[in-house]
Amino acid sequence: MVDAVEARHLVITHVARATDSLRRLLTWARTGVETPQYTSVDAQAAEIEAGARRPVRELAADVVATAERFDHAVRTLPDAAWYHEVRMRTGEPRTPGTLVPTRLRELEVHHADLAAGYTFADIPPQAGRWIIEDLLEAQRRRADVPPLRIEATDTGLTQELGTGGPTITGTQADLLGWLTGRTNGTGLTTPAPGRSRGRRTGSDAAGPTPTPHASVLGPTLVPAVPHRPGRSPPAPADCYRGRAHPRQQVVWRVR
């Protein structure tokens, strides 16, 4: 059984190793020589497992050092390299410009994962917007993703996947928590059947809370937290070790 301290050590080590993995992709873009994000899922898990046993001081220094290396790699990337396509561990094609919001997503989401007082509501609104846009843009690159529209009631953010899907409304923080699989959709609503979005007023006009469930249709960098209804979610520690649902994505379902 993983206690809270060990879980935080795993999260912090995961962030540091993920940062190095994104830097390797920048090296690929800069040199043109294929440089895998990770050599294997097992290698990724072993790195995180070993690193999580370190003292807190070493963990913090590791996060700072990897951040500085990534920052340097971004700032010194030649102009031509920004157009060079690389592949994520899952096979998803990316260019360096899309790795920067992915790095931001890693930082902010896993900061909230530490359960140390920082929540999705503390994420700066502009950063939250970039993360949501990054999450949905990743979905747009995949086939057979069900349509969905989200509307943030506090920031005015609207995003749409396809057409004709349910509209999910709530605060940007609640939407972000749901989209990353950290919450079950509490605080979010969707129109009741037959009601127009513009006429919803009050809880009796709101439809059921949306619930994400897991599929293995495509990849995500965010640890795999959403799960199929009726099945137990993966152990949180396994999520950060890289073992749970290595090709998972969130697929939208409204009960």
C-alpha cells in the first residue's frame, strides 16, 4: 500500500523524468536524429521507481535542474527545428511548439496531484485555458473521438470536438479536473433532453453530471485516472510509474 508521502515522491519524480523525456524530443527536433522519449514503458517505470526513493531535498533539486535544462533546450532551439516533427512515446506526431503546453500541463496537473493545498482552482486562468486547449487538440488528432462541447461559466472558454455532441458546462477548474480524469464531473452540468442551452436556469433545468470513462483508443501524457464504470481505477502509484493504461485516453459519456 502506497502512503501519501511515497505517492508524492512518485509524482515529483514522474514530473522530473517526464521533463527529461520532452527534452529528448527537442534534441530529436534539433539534430534530426531519432531520440525516443523513453526506451520502453518498463524503463520509464524503473526510472521513476528508483528516483522516488530519494530524500525530499534531492527530489526538489531534480525538478529544478530538469526545468532549467528544458528551458535552455527551448530557448536555444534553432528556428528550423520548430517545424521538425517528432513522435511521442505513444506514436503521436508532434512539433516542438506543441511540447511547451504539454510541459505546462504536466506541471500544473501534477502540482494539484500532490494534494498539498494546490488545486485546479489555483491554476492561473490563462494557463488553464492553454492546458484545456492542449488536451482537446490531442483528441482532435485521433480518430473516432465522440463529439463534445465544453463551456466555462467563469472565463468564457468554449471548445468543441466535432459537432452534435453534448455541451458540458461548469467552471474552468471543474472542467479541467474532469478532462484530466481527476474528478467524476461534480459541479458540471449538461442540458436536460429537449432543453435549449440558453433556457437553462436552476438545478431543475440541468441534466445529469457527465462522467468520463477509459478507453484504449489513444495516448495521453496525463497519468491514467479515468476508468470504466463498474471497474476499479488503477492504483495511483501505478499511474505515475507509467504502468496503468499506457495508451489510455478519455472518451466522453453522459449517463
